[in-house]
Amino acid sequence: MKLVYRNLARNGPGSVKLVPEEEDDLWHAYNLIVPGDTLQSVTVRKVLREMASGGRDAERVRLKLEIVVESVDYDKEGSVLRVRGKNITENDHVKIGQFHTMELELKRQFTLTKELWDWLALDTIQQACDPTASADLAVILMQEGLAHLFLIGRSITVTRARIETSIPRKHGPAIAGYESALKKFFEHVLQAFLKHIDFEVVQCAVIASPGFTKDQFRDYMHLEAARRDLRLIIENKQRIVLAHAPSGYKHSLKEVLDSPSVMTLIKDTKAAQEVQALKDFFNMLTNDSARACYGPKHVEIANERLAIQTLLITDNLFRNSDIATRQNYVRLVESVKKFGGTVHIFSSMHVSGEQLAQLTGIAAILRFPLPDLEDIEM
């Protein structure tokens, strides 16, 4: 994210002008823009014009509008952020008070004004504008005839490619067809690899599968790299690693990120820290349940007793449409940090965030046991 202009006070009013430059940035904007904010940007609106013949003609017009935000919707497939609200600027085509939906896209500048810039909003801007905060890891999940290529950044896991090929059975007279179909499948995966993986940005690429599919693909890739002089692969051989996965589907991503060999490679990335924190929480819940709790009420009580060592919370909770509820979560995080606790804000666009969301979206590892929490209704 490019920061063009900033004029704001911490815990006070102000505005920023930003330009989203990659998909992660739209996700940051989604977390930053909340109902009640004011948003200004160039937008497109369909307007009706009177024709000389007396009829009407529809035309799309580019306008600069400012709206008071009422709802925000993120389309991860199309990489578009839609913000709906009431217009507050005088305009030939849109009356004051009329509803309009702005679409924020990559490279389209916008100005955001808030009455209150809390630490969470400031932290989101800092993360978004950090030049090192790009995709940390690329993962290819594959099985014979199916592959998915994922880019895992600080805030979002993006499916970059899905390759599906029909492969005949390995046995009997169809064996020749099997070999050529498998080679064709590997070539499609290789092309996706070359198109979507940039080692200037990605720390490492993990190829994972059940059985030996990953080994066969790696061998094919290295042979083709030598034959075609593919520098991207030849120069980054050490950064391409193999791992086991139960299948080529997205749900296997969690197990790949959990594996020690992958964790060692990505231990400094945000995604890895989230996976490790969740793992520690589940271990504590299993082995010493009085030192782990989840659910807003239990976590709130644990915080009042200054018992929270590590707080795990999903970014979804900060998007609550009720401002008071949202501010409660902001204060909770500030309180945990103030008394020396660690806070992990999980992205709901990562598999670990999806898993935490199934546990109410908030959990904590405690400094000391609180066995009486079990008797309090959640």
C-alpha cells in the first residue's frame, strides 16, 4: 500500500490518502474502513441522459464522490472492495443523501477520514505500508490430476491457480496414455509456477502431495529447467522444498503449514506465527485445560484477573457492525498488551484464522490456572 498523505491524531480525528498496490492491500482496506467513516474516491456511475428525440440514453460517467460509509464488502475472487454509503458532496449526477456503491480497485487512490483513529487502525496502516509485507510463501498442493497454487501473505491466502487434468489408470494397456497425461499435467503446473511465483517476493515454494507425485513433479521441473534454461528455477533450487499433504485440496494446507520442515523455513512469517500460536493453545487446552479459555465472556474475565499470557483473536471481530462491541475488542487488546501479554490478530483469510473462527474467534493461553471459568456460562 502506498501512503500518499496522512493528517491524523492518535485516538483523535484525521484522514489518510492511500493507493492499494496489491491484493493484500485491498484486504487491509477492508479491515480499515468501517461504517461511519467518510470515503472519497473517483468512481463510476450509470446516469440517464435526455436525448433530442425525447428518449433516454444510459451512460457511465466517472465522478469524484465522498460518501459516509454504511457497509463494506470484499470480493476476494475478483479482488474488488465495494463500499456503500450516502453521498455528502454536491454533484450534477448524484444528489446529496443519495446512496452510491464505490468499487475500490488496485491503483485507484482513495481518501479515508475517521472521527477516531485507534491503535488498530494505525497498526493496519503500518502493516499495509510495510514494503516487506508481501507474500511470504508459495504452496503447490497436488495429487495426480489436480493441483492448487496458493500464495500465502501476511493477511491473505490467495488461490492463484487450479489445474485439473483427466489421467487414465496406471495399469494395463492404458499405461502409455497415463505417462503422456501425467507429463501434460506436470507441464500445466510448471507453467502456473513460472507465471505466479516471484522469488523476489516469496521466501520459499513448497510442493506438497500424498505419495510420490511431488517427487515426480520436482524431477520433471528440474529436468525441464535444465533443458529450457529456466533461470527462475535453476537459481532458486534451494528455496523449493517438498512436504507431505493428504490431498491436493485447500483443506490440506493446514497440515502442510504445520509440518516441522515447513515451519523451520517460514518461522518468521506472520502465517507461521499464527499456526504456532494456535498449536500452543490446543496443546494447553489438552494438557492443562485450566490454563486455556475461549469465548468473549471467559476471555474478558481472564483479562480482568490479568491472567492472559497470549491472546488469539480474529480480525473478523473488529469488523463488528456495532461500534461499541468493536471498541470493546480494541480495548481488550490494548489491555492485554499493557500488562505484558502477547497478541496475535489472525487473518480470517488464512486457514488458521478459519480454525480460530470455529472457536468463537477469540481464545487465550493463561499465565496461571483459572479452573472456576468452567463453571461460568460462556
